[in-house]
Amino acid sequence: MDELADFTPMFAIRSLETGISLSPFRKTSKRLEDQNWFLKEIVANDELKARDIHAKDLPFGYVQFISPKGGDICLAVLSEKSFGTKSCKQDLQDGTMQTIFSIIPMTNGSIQIRSLTNGGNQCMSTFPDSSIAIENRFGLGECLLDRSIVTVLSKLFFFSPAIVEASAIY
């Protein structure tokens, strides 16, 4: 990875409602490490802030979630009901904001993950749909702008230690 110092240690993004981790690679990779992410801060310039309708009232900065598969593979919003990956650099260049997120801390220790697609008005969430496998029920929904309301578990997430194979202790 280029500029490794700019990345956090590896971690998993998990739903507080289901405990399931968000990973577009669950079916395509046998490596458990590929279900994890690195976090990279995006410097907020005036153009980025202008595209974020909550830049002033939710000033928590911006990040990209980088795949352990490579330094230019980012978690991306593909639609309101699906996540995938996209080139991190391409997203910054084309300005679609599919890979740009803002992390909102909540009063119970959980977080909301706000997407900057569509002006930054939606947050990552889980949703009920029996026709979709539960591990794929990640999408976008309305954010909880009152940070003291922590009862809507489908909108809350947490970062957990990286998902890796356990090693036997002898």
C-alpha cells in the first residue's frame, strides 16, 4: 500500500443489529483478511464541504475504507441497497463520492457511517428483505441526526478487531 503510515490497523465494519461484517468479498475470496478494511482520512477541501449538506452541523471529517486487497480498492456505495468496490483515486477524480464517508459517533459507543453520495443525507444501514441473504442486507437509509437516539439498531455500526484465522496455541 502506498503511504502505509496514512492507514489505520485493519478492522471489520459490523452492524450493531446483526453483528455481521460488511464485505463485498465474502463470496469471492477465501481469505478472511479480505473481509476487513483500513481507514484513510480524506482531507476536507472547500469543494468536498460544498457537496456535503451536513458539513457544518456534522463536522466529523471524511474517510475512505480501503481493502486489504490493494491500496486503490475502496468500499463504495453502488445503490441504496448494495455496496461494492471502486478505485479510491477514480472516485476522488470523478467526484461521485461513492467511496467517501463520514463517521458519526453516538452516545452509546456505536457509530453511524454517513455516505457523501446524494449530498451526504444518508447513512449505512441494514434492512429487512427475505429475498436477500442477511449478510448482503447492507444499504443506505436516513441518518439519525439526533445523536442521543440509539434505539434504531439497523442504523448503528461498530468497528471490531480484524477478522483473521485463529492460530492454535500449543
